[in-house]
Amino acid sequence: MHWSSRPSPAPGSSLRGPRGRSGVLRRCSSLSLPPCGCCRRRVLSGRNSAAASCSISYAVGCSKVKAMASQPTTSSHAVLALLDLKPWTGYELTQQAQRSLRYAWPKSERLLYSEPKKLVELGLATVHQEDNGNRTRNVYTITEAGRQVLKEWTRTRTQPPRLEIEALLRVLFADHGSREDMLRALDELKEDIGEHHEAIVELMGSYLDGGHPFPERTHLSVLFATFQIEMFKTIERWIEFARDEIGEWPTTQGLGMTPRTETLTRLLAQDRSPLNP
């Protein structure tokens, strides 16, 4: 299961449209970025001269395009937020992300080894090496510029959420398999959700014993955890509901608008929950 969102351009960016045959990426001239030697400038006119707008087309290999592609992403800001808590090694960041980011922004986990280096290149973090036995390890620290970027991020528009659960995709296309296949997918979802649910409950118990690594942030972590636990409970209840419904089906194929399906549809059309009719 993944909670994620569709990507959006970095703040201040207005990347538009796919690459054309000429292999260029168009960017609005409102960015006040003058074209470099490998780029060309052209004017796009509207229906009248008042509607005319200016555009710069940057070649794919242009240094400006490469620089703009390195702007902070949501994952960058998530890592910055961790670095604002304390300096971390790459390994420590990974461990902390497994305890926190995976429940809100799981894609950050895949980027944790590359994001700190990117933040250093952008001047938003620094890195130094320290001895660790017979080896050295990189320790990353946020800069004042990084803190400013992090503060500005909290004022920007959030990305629309997107829920990714493969078991739900299996339900949507269950007519390509059997009832047993469908029920097995739901059982696997129940197991996975149960593990996450139990982990959050245990984590809350550790907070009562003073186990929060950053106790001054406990109020934020607990509020966040209420969303997670309520979501897990809802999914668990829906799984049991879905299993009961499927249990009445003779097959996954061609059932259409049965009387029971019509009843469920009418409840949903009235914004009422079939789980609590």
C-alpha cells in the first residue's frame, strides 16, 4: 500500500508539455531566465496582440534545464524536515524514514540515499565525514538556506493525494480471475494492514513510556497517528464487508446490477456508508 501524490513542478517552475520532435522542453519566460547559447527564443501570439505571450524553448541538454530539474521536490522537503531535527547519516535517515515517512510519503524511502547529496548540491545541507571504527561515514546537516526553503514549503499548495493499493486494483479487475483469487488478495491486504496497524499501536505505547525520540514533537506525531489508525480500521472493516459480499457471488464475471448491487448503489448515491447503513 502506498500513500502518494502525483508529481507537480517545483515551486517557481512552469514546465509545460512533452518533448516535441525537436527534443526541447518549453518554459515560460516569466521565470526571467535569459536564453543561453543552446536555446532559442520565440513569441507565441494569441488571438490578438494583447494576448501575445513570450516563451523560451530550452534544448534538452541545456544547463538551465538541468539546473531546473534539480529543484527541491516534496521528498527533498521531507528529508530537509528530518535534517532539521538533527544531523543524520544516510543510514540513520533510512531508519527514521521507516518509522515516520513511510506512513505519509513512502516514495521518500527510495530516494533517501540520493536526496541528501542533492540537498548538498543545492546548498540546503552540508556533509562532513566522521570516523566509525575502520570506516568513515557521511553526516548531513541542514543549512540556514535549507531551513528557509523548508519554511517556504509549508506555505505552498499541497499536492492532491493518491491512494495506491494493489489489492483494490485486483478487486476492480477481478473478473479476470476467480472468487478465490479475489479473496486471497483481500486476505493479503488484511495481513499487510494489520502489520502496519499493530506497529502504530506499539509505537503509541512506547510514547507513554517516554520513548519518543523528539518528545517536543509528540503532539504532532500523535495527531498524525490518529489518521493512520482510523484509516487502518476503516480498511479492515471494509475488507470484512467485501468478503461477505463476495461470499454471495456465484462468480466474479457478468453479474451486473443485481438487486444487492442496486441497494449498495442507492446508499452510495445518498452518500451513506454500506458499512453503516
